[in-house]
Amino acid sequence: MRRWLLAAGAAIALAFGSGAADAQQRTRVTIYTALENEQLAPFKQAIEAAVPGVEVVWVRDSTGVITARVIAERENPRADMIMGLAASSLLMFEGMNLLEPYTPAGVDALKPAFRDSAPPATWTGMDAYLGVICFNTTEARRFNAPMPATWQDLTKPEFRGRLVMPHPASSGTGYLMVAMWLQQMGEEAGWRFMDALHENMAVYTHSGSAPCVQAARGERVAGISLDMRGARERTQGAPIEVIIPAEGTGWDMEATSIVRGTRNLEAARRIADWVATRQANELYSRFYAVVAYPGVTNTPANYPANAEARMFPNNFTWMADNRERILAEWSRRYESKAAPRN
Amino acid sequence: MSAVLQSSEDVLPTARRFITEQRVVAALVGLLCLALLVAIALPLWALLSKSFLNADGGFVGLANFARYFATPALVQSLINSVMVASLATCIVVPLAFTYAYALTRSCIPAKGLFYALALLPIFAPSLLPALSFIYIFGNQGFLKDLLFGATIYGPIGIVMAQVFYCLPHATMILVAALALSDGRLYEAAAALGTTRWRVFVTVTLPGARYGVVSAAVVVFTLVVTDFGIPKVIGGQFAVLATDAYKQVVGQQNFSMGAVVGMVLLVPAVLAFLVEQILKRRQVALLSARAVPYAPRPERRRDAALLLFCILVGGLVASILGVAVWASFIKYWPYNLSLTLSNYDFAEFEPDGWQPYFNSLKMAGLTALIGTPVIFLGAYLIEKAQAAALGRFFAHFLAMLPMAVPGLVLGLGYVFFFNAPWNPLGALYGTIAVLALNSLAHFYTVAHITAVTALKQIDGEFESVSASLKVPFWTTLRRVTVPICMPSLLDIAVYLFVNAMTTVSAVIFLYGPGTKLASIAVVHMDEAGAIAAAAAMATCIVVTAIAVKLLHLLLDAVLLSRLQRWRVRTG
Amino acid sequence: MTSLRFETVDAAAPRPAGASTAGASASPRAYLVVRGLTRRFGAFTALDRIDLEVRRGEFVCFLGPSGCGKTTLLRAIAGLDRQDEGRIEIGGRDVSHAPPADRDFGIVFQSYALFPNLTVDDNVAYGLVNRRRPRAEIAARVKELLALVGLPDQGAKFPVQLSGGQQQRVALARALATSPGLLLLDEPLSALDARVRLHLREEIRALQNRLGVTTIMVTHDQEEALAMADRIVVMNHGVIEQVGTPEEIYRTPASAFVADFVGTMSFLDATVAAPGEIRVGARSLRVADGRALVPGCAARVGLRPEDVRVRGVHPDDENAFEATIEDVEFLGAFCRARLVARDAPGLALLADFSANLMRDVGVEVGKTLLVALPPDALRVFVRSSPMADEASAS
């Protein structure tokens, strides 16, 4: 008996003791994020170096999940900050009064589009990401699928069952694409286009980068996905072309906010200050072609050259205001037909 | 002889001490009930009540259920789940039956090896076979052509992976059922000149029919409630388990998630009831006089069964092997050179290797705390005299998790520990709550193991110690625990391995810094990093198998050194 | 039944008049006193207002078929099961609500209940270690006890290495180690082979004689009870049927149940014809029963097989008649025959013949013998009053 108790006690001490000792020295700041997995470690390192006494704890998931989670937890918020989440989601939170107003020091240096100009300022822009088509040329040859030049090209029968895109309810990339098609083509034509696209779609993935990975591995012929992932997979040797169709493509901005009711407000403010610095933006630019700080550029290898030019004039407010309605309609149209397709 | 006769002065009234003893029992039973309430009953109650509330916490009666059944997509998932589970059951049970038949009723060589092969999947998270099948039959799979153009993403892939995942469970049940046979019936049949097929139909099948039904019930429940496989290989084919995930994690729609949880509870509870009824009927199937059946060699039958076992056992090992192999491949399918880079988890996963260590910590904690708690609980329930009502209640609570799928229990935990009014809310997302959840999820089997071990011990030990004025805890320490040591090890290893591989219960529960290895597999697969997912799954398998091997070694040492008293000679 | 129970208790422990009511102080010699003990399991009454006294140093057997309540009674005395009502005194102390540890008894079970992971020495010392005695003293005591039960050099072995009989001796030594005032034996011999059982029962009896420890043994084996006990308590359906010495129980069973359960007895359905006379079918038989039996009463008449007279019977002897041998069962030292009266087919009974007698009389199936039933060997058990009999007939 006694030996068991001792062992159990030791185990408990082991499990909690180490953590407790750490927590006493540093402030644990829980940050909800939709940043890509590989970005989290360097971001954490950079923040903890720039803001001493802070320990960053990530809760990472897709844009849609983080968005839903913040809304669900609004009575009992568990996040201190939100970082790297789509601006359209943050605008929605602002409307729900979930964000703590704060204007970081040095925010004026950022490009105007990346600043929250309507007071109270609740978010700070970091970078922009856009949707691209990852097109596997090896697989395309096998199926005689032509290289798409426009969005409409993806509805061709050669792509039937060989397309993949992110689920707009869970992925930010998925939603910005849907929002773009609806804004660009008009609602009626936009839905009609998606009806046709749906016929070709093999699967809607949970994350925004997975479609490009699947296309890169030849699992699918083409995937609608995050721009940076396309460049990265190609650089790693995948036989893919990263394409931005001629009509232009959807994009969203990733931004940072402080959650209202955080118990670590001071630490959160200092992290928000860091978000607007040049050093921070230089870090973003390792992963994003377009960042908030003017003059910081680091276009990665194999990044489509015409990207900035083909960013379609996005209306974030419209995206935020119509998010629930669009997702409900999308789900009604495409989720009830959950039968397998090939 | 005077010494024997002398009535020594130490035979003094010790009533006070014994009353304390009874109080200790009552207090411990009370504690046990409280712990089981928090770990099992209250989360389930939270789930139940949540399904009757709307998003703002108002009571809406059956409105959520009405909405559920009015949503074609959700009803379709229900149909899909039942279909996939039925199909998998129809494949697994005959497969496992033949396999178990070969192991128990034939003279094939290397039975131990074949049994071990069939049990391999137990040590893997359910995600692993799904990952393997993507490599084998995916659009870039090396055996893709065997599917004749059909896609692996969907019911076909789910069923295939579930067959792998459920095979050990069905095999274990059927081996046990077929091993329990009365050799005299076969001798009688042979004496009457009965044909082999008739013997099979009239003796073998009836003898094992409860095993068959039980295996079918277990497999069906496992498939319906498994989350990992449809998540990885289900494609657009929605099932109940992925719906629950989508509702709760994807859309944070807790009410609808609770409804899906309740729907998931239905087949599991039905299956549980069927099993209970069967168990009651099975009593005295075998008389004490039964002679164990000893198979005689029969060349053609043995050759056929050996071939079958090589095929099935080989397939199981290969499927496992594919995931391991794939985890070392640089860039499937374009660059097949081998690399360790997929094990550099920091490249794919914010916490790097941390989830693996979290899993080790969580599984270790589950085993270290769970084993003494479960054993002490079983001891109180089985052997104590006081607090009869409390012991009955505790036993009921201990049996409850058997009927509750991990996913459902996990949902219950979300609702219970996340509720703003709950003072235990601080535990939400900690390793402690993950361990508690795993402990609760796997409580029943461990509890039954402990009770079975305790039942085999002479029921009069407690009476003897009372007559000798020795308190029960002394006898527990000096006699009961040493006798049950092998069972205690069994329980600890069972808890560790299951806590290590579980996905469905914990997917909702992890918090910042406490992501587990199995969840990391899900996330890496979600992000498309399938090779890294396979690598992490490989780490889990290797750890679980290593722990099992350690267990076997420890058991051997225990038997030869410390448990000398079990052996007649010496 | 109720009156019978009071009778038997009175007979067992004669006390001054007026001292027999429950709750009153017991006779000075009584070591264990049980008063009005009742135990129910749901609707089933396992013990129904049991009264009993056991004298100091006495060896008492509880005898009865399974389910009669004998083990329940033993466990209630030990405190292992609680009674619903009633009172238990041990050594003059009321222990009705005392826990087992406060009752001062040692117990031996049918299953031995030895701790398998402890050596024989450790098993015997189990109750001593807890009393914080010096190690040497404990060792000496263990040695003494093992010598006492005839296992002087087996202390280092584990129970699994001993035979059943040896294990039960160890259990006995363990129970005696703490010098309890009361030794309780719960079917201690039932799990053993027939020969070992015979041997060990003699040893237990001798040991008890030597130590003088008050002992209660539960058994369903009437032969064991007859051989070992000072007094036997015969139980059935939760009540005591009779308490008496083995001789009394065998010779003058208080009820048909006792008569049937202890030893073998043939039963005949009969009617009381007159005081001292009964009728079985067409034949009337003389009985030497002192009671004033009411004529017309239905009764059962019992006779032990060994009491049937066949040697030197004269046709004019009391209760003599001709009987045919229907069947003979060979039982080794003697044979048991089934006899049927020639003129009254309802008069069928068993008779034992020694090997000698078999030869002398020439016992074989189909043969007719002249037999006599000694009136003092016929036991009459009244079934009902004539009124009740008529009521049931109409």
C-alpha cells in the first residue's frame, strides 16, 4: 500500500511539479492561432526573446476552428491573445465585443491596409495570404488534364474527382476562396460555379495547406490551397506548378488581437507591440510574401511572380458580415451530399 | 502445553480499533464513489443535459434531436456509420473465427507467433492502418490498381482499416470461446462416425456461438465509435464519430455535438445489454468434468489453415510495416530514398516531440495512479463488509464506462470540465484531466480484471484476519496484493497501452502544451504531413510494444523469483 | 416446532426453572449463550429465533443439511455475519454487536484459507506478529504449535507444497496461535480424502481434549458429528430440531427429521389405534411410547435397520410377522435388505444383517423370514390431530 502511494505521489509531483516551478518565473500567455505548424516554433522563440518574462503557449487549429472556439468560449475566455487569424474573423469578434482595444506602439509605420483605422483599434495586421492552385504536372499528363488558366477551367471533366480544396467552415483559405468567387462573380453565378466545382471535388480538407500537399504528393491532380505552401512543396521537389488564375484570387490578412478579459493584459500588450515591429515583420516574411511593414520583402523561391498584382480587391467587412450566412448556404448545398465521390 | 493453554493478556477488547476499521472502509468507499462520480457519472450527465439545451443554455427539450433528424447530412452519417460497421463486422468475425479456429483446433506450428501477429494492432492507434492504406491503395498507392479504379477515401478504406483495427479484439474473444470446449463431445461425435462438417455445425459452432455474437457486438461498437480511421481515410464519407468532431471542434456547436454523442451511445448501450444477457446465459456451458479438446494432426486441414494464418498474420504485419516504412521515406511517391527527417517533428508540429512525451507522461500517470485506485476499489467492492449500498453504487459506476464510447466520454468531459460553474474547470486541458479521462474510459476492463483476480482468492482471508485481530489493510498489504501482483501488472500495462494509443476520448480535451502523440498524428495528417503522421504513429507503436515486452519479461522474473510460492516443487 | 425447541434447549442445559426465557442470565457453566438469534436474507429466514448454550470446554457439532442455517449460525457467533435480532454472549460478555476482532475466537474453514504467499511459519505467526511480540517469542510459539499439530519440520514450506490434511493442520495451528477462548471449525474436514478425514478427526478431537478449548464444529456429515461431538445441535430450516449427546440423538430422535438425518431409519405411515398401539395398514403394532397418544392421530413410525430381529423369533412374539426379502444391498461388513410384510404390502422396511447372520439365516432375495419389531425400538412421530386429518380428508 504505502509503496503504491509513494509511487503515485512521486508521479504526481513529476507531472505537475516541473510545470509549476516554471510558471512561477514566467507569465504564460495562451495564444490562439491559425499560423502554420512550422511557423509556431520560430514565432515562439522570437516573442520570448523580444518580450522577456513571457512564455508563449500556442493553441493551434484551422481558422474556422479557432473562430468557432473563441465564439464558444465567449462566456469564459481561455485565450489571452489571438495571433495570425484571418482579419475577417477578428472583425466578427470586434462586432461581438470580444476584443480588448489596444493600439500597439509603432503601428503607424505599417502599410495602411494592415492597420485598424476605425477606432477603437482592436487588431494589428501581420501579413496577407492568398489562394492558389497547386497543379501536379506529372499527374495531369496521366489524365490529360490541361493546365488551368482560369477558375472556370477547374470545372472541366478531366478534373472530375481529382480536385481538392479546403472546407470553408474550418479553413480560412477555404472561406476566402468562396468569398472571392461570390464577390467576383456575383452571388448567383458564384454559387453556380461552385456547384460545377463540387462535381469535380474529391474532398474538402480540414486545413488550408493540405490540398497543396495532396496535389504535390500526386494524391490529387490539383488543389486549391495556401500560396506559401505551394511554393514550399515545389521547392522540396514536388512536380507542381503554382498558379494564380487570370481573374485574380482571394486573399485575407492575418492579424493579432488581445482578448477582452485576459488576465495577462500587460504581457499581451507587450507582445502586441512586438507584432508591429520591423523584426517581427522580417520573421513573417520568411513565411509570407506580403507583410505589413513597408519594404520588408522576401519572395521565396517558386513563389508566383504575379501574386501581388492578381490579389483581388477584397472587402473584409463584407466577408465578416456575411460569414455565417455563406457558410450555412455552402453547408446546405455541398454537405448534404456527403456520399463518397470518385 | 501450558503455553498454548495460557490465555494471554493481549486478548483484550479491541472494539475501538475495529470500528475505526469499518470507518476506514466506509470513508474509502465514499471516496471511491465520489471519484467515480466525477470521472464518469457527472460528465455523462453533463452530456445528457447539454443535448437538451440550446447554445445559450436554455432548455429546449427534444428540439436538438428534432433538428438532428431533420438534417439530411447528419442522418446520412448515421446510416453510413451503421453500414460501415455492419460490413466490417461481417468481414472481421469470419476472419477472426477462422484464425482462432486455426489457433485452437488445429496442429499448425508457431501458434504463439500467429497469435501475437493478430494482436499487433492493439498496440497501434487506429489512425495507423488508415495511414498505411493511403500508402497502399491511395491515388499514389503502390497497389492502387487492385481497387480497379475505386477510391480508398471513403467506405472502402474505412472498412479495410477497421478490419485491421478490430481483428485482435475479435480474435481474443473467439480464441477464448473456442479454447473452452469439451473434448468428450468430439470423441462422442467421432465414435458415432459423424462427418467433419456435421461436427463443425453441431458441436463447434454451438459451443462458440456466444463468442461469435460477443465478438460481433464488440466489433460493431468499436467501428461505430472509432474516430481516427474515418478522420484519416474517410474523405467526404461522413460518419457519426467525425460528425461529433465537426460539430464540437469545427463549429463549436456543443448542443449538436451532444446530440451526436447521445446517438453514438445508443448502439454501444444496446451492445452492452446484449452482452450482459448472453453472459448470463452462458453460465455452465462447460461442466467441471469437461476434458480440454486436443486437436490431432490432419494434413490437409492444417495446411489450409496454416496458409490462411500466414496470409492474415502476414497482412497484419505488413500493414503495420507499411506505415513504419513510409515514415522513413523522403517524398512519396517521387523520392523514395530513406530519411529520418520525418521524425524531426518540429518541422510539422508546433510542439515537436513534446506530444510524444506528453503521451508518455499521461499514459504513465494513468497506469501509476489508475492501477492502485482500480485495485483498491475492486478490493473494497469485492471484499469489504461495511457500506453495502456504497459498494453497490461504486460497482455500478465502475461497470458504466464499458457501455460508453471514448468519444462520448470525451464529449462529456468537455461539457463538464469546461462549464463556467465547475470549480474543477482549472483542470481543463491539463495532463491530469487527460489521464483521468483515459482512466475512466478504460476503467471497466481493468476493474473486471481486478475483481476476477480477487474472486480467485479465498473469500475467507478477511474472516481469518479478523479472527486473528489483524486489520484488513495489513492483510491487503501482506497477502492480497502480493497474490494479485501479476494481475496488477496486467492492469498497469493495459492502462498504459490504451492511454498511449487512444484518440477518440482525448481529441476534445487536450489543451495548450498538453497535446498527445495520437492527436499530433491527427493534426499532421490534417495538414497533409502524412509521412510525419506515420512517424509519430510508429513512435506510439514502438513504445506500446516495448512496454508489453517489458511486461512479459517482468512477469517471467516475478514468477521465477518472487512468486516461488505458486510452484509446487521447490 | 416452537415447543420442541424450548424442550430441547432445556434438556440440553438444565437450569433452575424460570431461567429459560430469552435474555435472562445463563447457567453458570455456559461459555457461549445465544438468545433469540434471527437472521433473514430477504424473504428467506436463515435463522429463526435460535436459543443455545455451550459449556466451557465442550465440543459441540452443528449438524444439518446444506441450507439449514448451521454455517450462518457459526458466522453470527464469530461476528462475520450480523444477526437481525438476538443476543450473543461469549465468556459472560455481551458481544452481540461486537466486531469479529473483539470476540476472541479462532476459526478454521473448509478451504483452509491459508495465505499462499506466506510460509507455514508466517501463516501460523500471522496473528502473533500483529501483537508486537518479540521475534524469538513468536518463533518459539510457532514451533510449539506446529509440533502440536504434528508438523514439526514443515515451517519453511509454502502451503502449496503440503497435502490437504497438512494444510488443514496448519490452519488449525494458526487458529490456536492466539489462544482463543472459542475455536470455530467450519466443515474443516469436508475437502479432504476419506482416509485423511478419519485420521484428522481423531486428532482434532484429541487436541481439543488436551487443550480444553470450547469448540464448535459445523458439519453435514452425521457420522463425523456422532464420532466427535460431546453434544450435537441438529438444525433444519433455520431452527434447532434437537440438542443432545450423540447417543440421545441417535437413540431418541426428537423428530422424524432428526431420525432420518442421523443414521438410517425406515418410516411407516400409521394411525394411532390406542395408547401403546398403532396400525400400519391391516397390521397393528405395539409400541413402548410413554406419551398419551390420542387414538385416530396420523403418525409415522420409525425403526432403525439394525433393530429388526430375525434370530430366534417366535410367531407369538410381540410384533412378529412374516416378511419377504425384496432386495439385498451388499455394503461390505453387512448387508441391507428390503423386507415387505406378506399380509400387509404397505409394511416395508430396511433391515441390516451382519455377515454372520446372513450365513445363519440364509438371506437371499425372494425368501420369507419371520421378523419381529421390538416395541421399544419403534419411534412414533405424531403427524396431526384426528380433527385435522378429517378436515383434510373431506
